[in-house]
Amino acid sequence: MWGLPLAMSSRTFSLITAVTSDWGIGYKNGLPWPTLKEDLKFLRTKTTSTKDPQKLNATIVGRNTWNAVPPNMRPLPRRFTVVLSSQSKEAFPGAHLVCRSLGEAVESLSSPPLAEQIESIFILGGYGVYDEALRSPLCDKVYITHVEKQFPVDAYFPVQTFHDEGFKQISDEGTSSQSIEENGIKYRFVVYKK
Ligand SMILES: NC(=O)c1ccc[n+]([C@@H]2O[C@H](COP(=O)([O-])OP(=O)(O)OC[C@H]3O[C@@H](n4cnc5c(N)ncnc54)[C@H](OP(=O)(O)O)[C@@H]3O)[C@@H](O)[C@H]2O)c1
């Protein structure tokens, strides 16, 4: 697998994903489903909310996930964005930081000067980033939007690792588990912890 193991001095992080009923996350470097406004709002609210108004949250994405966001919309506003790639920073104009491994990224975000500026860390995918994150003891909550429908997909959530690591559903006071329906597509937000 990629890079160095995560140092235990690093801070914890959460993971956010949305999956189809057969754990698909992407298709042709986009999302498999048509726009789901409440899900986008959920992602925006979770990843931008901070207790300290002086701080920002950080998001960590793989190269393909960065490229899946239209150039005029990246980096996502009000989030410190880290891209994981073996390519150099010049390949990702607008990214705040480019790292070669999740361990390097979390270590940088846990050390001065970034540690003082960043409140929480969110892993936003895709497959390899999720897989490394799920295996880490630093992985705290996993927020999964379960889209209760199948779509054509070519990128998946690492569901085997998710099950092997023993994640269990929890009730989370900041997350409604009510089912939502948009354009005939039902989905719900579920939170898990190891
Ligand atoms: N439904 C969702 O919640 C969701 C979330 C995110 C993405 N997506 C979708 O998923 C698809 C993209 O995901 P993907 O799995 O194909 O690609 P990805 O993980 O975004 O990008 C893969 C690349 O990122 C780098 N990388 C990945 N994991 C790494 C790690 N642990 N350490 C270091 N570098 C790492 C490598 O870049 P180099 O080759 O440059 O070294 C790798 O080739 C798109 O369709 C996107 O829309 C969906």
C-alpha cells in the first residue's frame, strides 16, 4: 500500500462517503446518481462547520476525486484541501497541499503551523484513500449516505475493509437518520464507529 504508516501522535479523522445499494461510489469520474441536494448540503455542512470561527476543517482526497470536481469549483470553499498523489503540486492548481500518503497528510495537519489552523479532518475518497483510512486506528466516525438504488458504477467503497475493521452503526446527535427522497431516489445518513 501507499506511503508511511500513520504516526500515533497524529490527530483523528472522520470519513464521509455516499454509496449505492451495492457500494458503488463513482462512475466515469463523477457520481453515479443525479444531483442529490440534501446529500451535498450534508457534506458541505459537516465539512465546513467549526466550533472555533478562526479555524478551518481539512479535507483529504485522491487525485481522481480532485479531478472529478469542476476546475471552477475547486478547492471546495472554506476547506483546506489536501490531495494525495505521487504527482507534484503543480499538477493541482488551487490545492493547499499535495502529499504522497495519508500518513504524511495527517502528520502535516497535526503539526505546526497547520495544527493551530485546522479543527477537524475529513477523508473524502476515493477507493485507495478510504481503504487506508478505514484501516487506521485514527479513523473516528464514518458517515455513509446509503442511496437505496443501483446505478452503473466503476468505483467502489472498500466494503470488505469496512466490515473487516468491525465498524458498527451508532446514533449521532448531529445526524438525522430519516429517509430522504429526491427525484424518486431514497437515501439516508448513517454514522458508524469502530
Ligand atoms: N460517492 C462518494 O462519496 C465519492 C467520494 C469520492 C469520490 N467519488 C468518485 O470516485 C471516483 C474517484 O475515486 P477513485 O477511487 O477512482 O480515485 P481516487 O482515490 O480519488 O484517486 C486515485 C489516485 O489518488 C492517489 N491515491 C489514492 N489513494 C492514495 C493513498 N492512500 N496514498 C497516496 N495516494 C493515493 C493515487 O494518485 P497517483 O496515481 O497520482 O499517485 C491514485 O492513483 C470518481 O468517480 C468520484 O466521483 C465518490
